[in-house]
Amino acid sequence: MTVRVGNAAQAPEFLESSKEQLANSQMRRNVRHATDVIRTKRNRVVAEMPDWEALRESARQLKEHTLLHLDIYLAQFEKACTQAGGKVHWAKDADEANGIIRGIIESHGEKEVIKIKTITSDETLLNPALEAAGIIPYETDLADLIVQLGNDKPSHIVVPALHRNKTEIRQLFIEKMKLENLGDKPEDLTDAARRYLREKFLRVKIGIGGANFAVAETGSVCIVESEGNGRMCLTLPQVFISLCGIEKVIPKFSDLEVFLQLLPRSATGERMNPYNSIWTGVTAQDGPQEFHVVLLDNGRSHILADEKDRQTLQCIRCGACLNVCPVYRQTGGHAYGSVYSGPIGAIITPQLQSMQHSQSLPYASSLCGACYEACPVKINIPEVLIQLRNKVVENGDSPLVERVSMKAASMALSSGSRLNLAQKVAQVAQSPFVHDGKIQKLPGFLGGWTDSRNMRSIPKESFRQWWAKRKQENA
Amino acid sequence: MVGEAKAGKRLSASRENIFSAVRRNLGNRNPNFAADYERISRDYEVAGKLSPEERLHLLEERLQDYGTGVYRCSPEQVTATISQVLAVRGVQSVLLPKDFSGSFLPPKAIEMIYDDNLSYAEIDRCSGVLTTCTVAIALTGTIILRHSADEGRRALTLIPDYHLCIVQAEQVVETVPEAIRRMEEFKTAPITTISGPSATSDIEMTRIKGVHGPRTLDVILVVS
């Protein structure tokens, strides 16, 4: 069995990659701007809802309940979906899922597929697997298209191209779509995407997507989206394939009344996203006449064992925790080395890989608790982070963050000249964070110290510097 | 064939593998999951609080918020309103579901194309589509289609660039739970919820109107 979460097992440790990302000031500006916009919108539409806390609590209990009886609900889903004309497949890991999907495509002799945004397929590395088999996957979500055309990596769960601004996207479209005239209004960019993809929507015979919710009672799949690319992919092709993590199942159709309120307000700050599609198996003379669901484990069943860790699987992938996270807002998504970034990525990525890889991610947090507060299904992310840190230590796998910081401290303290240097670096490095002689908000993992307390700034002159100067003056 | 059988065996082995891993990791549980489900707390609001007129007004406001054109008229005025709206939008020909039964058929001045098994390419050449809906949600500015005879198959309200939807006042509810409960009897039909025209938030997190679905959505709200 080979559990894989994108290329996370090969990614550099968080501390290393975050340093690299912190140096990219354009990316940081883009991430800061985009997360500011979405936070403002989200706060506004959440404040409109007097029963928001009651909805969160119901969603939490619903997810907790479903996970506790996951075997029963999966069996229900399989039965109902099959009765409605769908075909259910089971994949224990990424390779198996990719193999099943490839097999379906090849059985139709097709060489192209159109895709709805699905992070689960990024998790299994489906695109490279299809390409290796000579099949071209076309991403049709605007952000995924931007990532694919730019040979880039997704940096956000909901808005994978969040690290790119309008100007960069326009340049990319001109180059890759070979456009001579392209305006610089956002509408010009969406219009270019519309024209680029329309022909593919009408022609390509197989569509692939994920599932936001899989309804056990009816065997239905629900896809939540904005652009209409989802509707195109799940309506026009002859065959549609849903790649769905086993944790996406919900008990009943009526439970959508909870999730369809929480998800759009949390994800994009909208009262409702433009389109939701819910369908059940195959409908005569409407949409694909062949429908497959690939239910993927890939390390999920393992996370069920511990009650606290299990919360991780409640996630509905809204991205709200990313937008409020002081660490994510500094480093962007790429530093996490995983298709799942931000606070939720920091707990889901190492757990899917049985804590064998990405062990530094549980340290990529200041434990400030903003993620817990924003989470629409009330995942206590800080609680899970602490538990995972304990596991890392128990495994005897003292993570890079600790190793590096302890090493740095011991290096600094063991030599006078190095201590001098470290103090000088600290004096300069602290300057953006000092207000009235106090440090109120430190970046990155240092932020944990300053979220609930201020720190006295490091004096402009260290004792050694003062002593040396005094000696010079007296000389 | 032998290869296929082998592959089939391996895959059903994966099914067993997943189920046994799930059961092993979850351990002992209350076998009465249905009773567990009933205990889930549901303290959120279900029933709306607005008067019928306030509810309709909220729907209009929320539809407009997302850039949907809204026209209110009486049952007698529907036909005239359709031709007025289509003229404003410059739509010359409208697509109709094959078995469209609306008594308010569009005026003769406008070309009507019935969806008689049209190919997607043929639908793509039509400039607009006219349908009804099943439910509308005031709070979120949403219309819900279950793709009945008057709402057409899903491709119909997806490919053309313009969608005109007739909403009856009695189809309008205030909250999402009210809408989902009304949809309960149609829960295995294909369902599409539409909140404003196609849009994206992918560029700098700002909602931009118009990507792949209809870029213009108009609603005629029929109130007796």
C-alpha cells in the first residue's frame, strides 16, 4: 500500500521552504491582499446569520456521527448509488485510484478528459499518472487552469492560484493561449477562459471531478462551484467519474440544509455560490449515461482510530482556516509542500502519511486558535496540532523546527562572536514588528509568543556593543 | 479476460480492506446508529420570519445583489413581460424545454426553438433559454431546478449565454432549510441550484461575473 499526498513526502521541511517563500515579496503581497478580501467578505456574511453557531454545532455533530458510523454510511451510499445506475469503485491508495480512472478512460478508447477542480486528484497525482498513459487532462476551473498553464503548484484549497495577481494571470494567458489582444479587466480574463474551454466542453467525452458531499441515503453526489465549469464537466460528457474521499459521505439529503449554508459563506464569503449540482446515478436523456464513483481511502481509515485526530476528517475544504492563519498569510501555501496547506494541511498531510513524512507541519502554527474559530465544522485544529507534535516527539523524530531552533540557540550561545551576530540580526529583523518598544506580532511560528502577550523589543544596543563603544570612547 | 477477473478480485479485495480498516480503527460503537443520528442537535433556524411580501422583496434584493435582473408582474402580464425582457436583452430566439407546458408562451414575435433532442452544438448556437423553477430561496437569492419537463434537461440552462427563469410567488421560501425540505420529494432527480449568473472568485478573491454558464440571468417573479 502506497499512501501519497501529492509530492509531500519529497517536499523540504516547512522551515526551509517557508524561508524561501518569505523572500518572495510579490507572492506575499498577493496572498495578503486575497486573504484580506475574503476575510472581510466572510465576516460580513457570517455576521448576517444569527444561527451561525447553531449551524456549526450541527455540522460538527453530523460529521462526528457519520465518521463514527462510516462503514454503515459507506455501504448505504454504495447500495443507493449502484441502484441508481452508478458504478462504485474502492481504492485503498492513490495508485489504485489512478489505475481505476485510467482503466475507465482506456475502456472507452479516449485520450482526453475535462476536469473539475478536485484536490483529491492532486493528492493522488492523477494528472501525471494520466499523462504517463498518454491521456491529456484539461483543468477547467479558472484557478486550476492558471496553475496548469503556468506549470505551477496550487497554493490554496479553494483558490489554488491565489498567489497570482491579475497582471501575472493576463501575461500567462497571452503567452499560453496565444492571444494577441487581451484586455486587462478581470472580465477579459474570464472571457478568454470561456472561449478557450468552450470547445473542449462540447467535444471531450469524459469528465472527472471530486465530490463535496456524497449522500448515503440516496447515493447522490453534490458538487459546489461558481463558474459553471463543474456543470459543464458533469453534464455534457458521456462518462463522468467522481473521485471521492471516504470521509465525504453525509447521512441524508436533508443534511445538505446545514452544509450548503456553511460552505459558501466560509469559502468565498458568498451567501450562496453560483452553482450547486446534486445528481443521483444516471438520469435517462439528461447528462452522462455512465457514472463512476471512486471511493478513496489513502490513509483516511487510519486517522479514524483516535477520537481527537478523527476531527481532521470532518473538513469540508472551505479554506477559512487558511485565510485567518497568521502563518499561512506570511508564507503562502507552497511552503507546506502539500496540496493541503494552511492549518488544515498541517494536520491532514502528516496524518494521511501515518506521521512518516511532513512531520514539521504540526509546528507550522502559532497555536493562536483563529483556525478553530473560523472552522464551519468546529475542527479543534490547535488541539490536533499539539497531539501531533507529541506524536512526533514520541516517535523520536524531533522535527526540523526544533532541531534547527535548538541548534541555532546552542550555536549562538556557545560563542561570543556568534552571539554578537545573532543579536545584530535580531535587532534588524525585529524592526518591522516593533511598536512603542514592544513586539506585538511576530511572524510565522514565532507568532505563538506574541498572540496573547507583547514582548519587549530587543535593545538597539547589546551590552557587548555598549561596552565596546564605551571602551572606544574612553580610549 | 483472465487479467480482468484478476483485477476485479483485487479491487473487491480493496473494498474489504477499506471496510475492515474502518471497523478496526473505530472499534466498538453503539450499533443503533439511527438513534444516534436522531440525537444530533438542530438548533438552527428552519422557518423564516418574514411576511410574504417581505420575503418576495428580499428575494428581489438578493437576486439583484448578484447581478440578476428581476421583473415582477401579475399572472396576466407574464407573456408581455417576457417579450419586454427579451427585447431589453436583445435576445431574438429562445430555447424551450421539449414539453414546456407554461400557459404564458412567449409572444410570436420571438422565435421559439423546442429542445427536440438538440445536439450540444445546436444548443450552443441558441442565444437564450426560458424555463420555470421548483423553489426559490429569498435569503440567498437562489433558484432551484429539478430539471422537470418545464425546466428542461441540465444542458439546456447551461450552454446558452442567457437564462430567463419564471418564478411563481408560491415557490419562494425564505431559508435554505425550507428549500431543501421542499426538495425532499425530488431528492433523486438531478438538481441544480443557481445563485446569480456564472461567476468566479479565482482572481484576487473578487467575484467576477460570467465564466462558463449563462452570463446573464433574469428572473420574472409572478405575483397574483
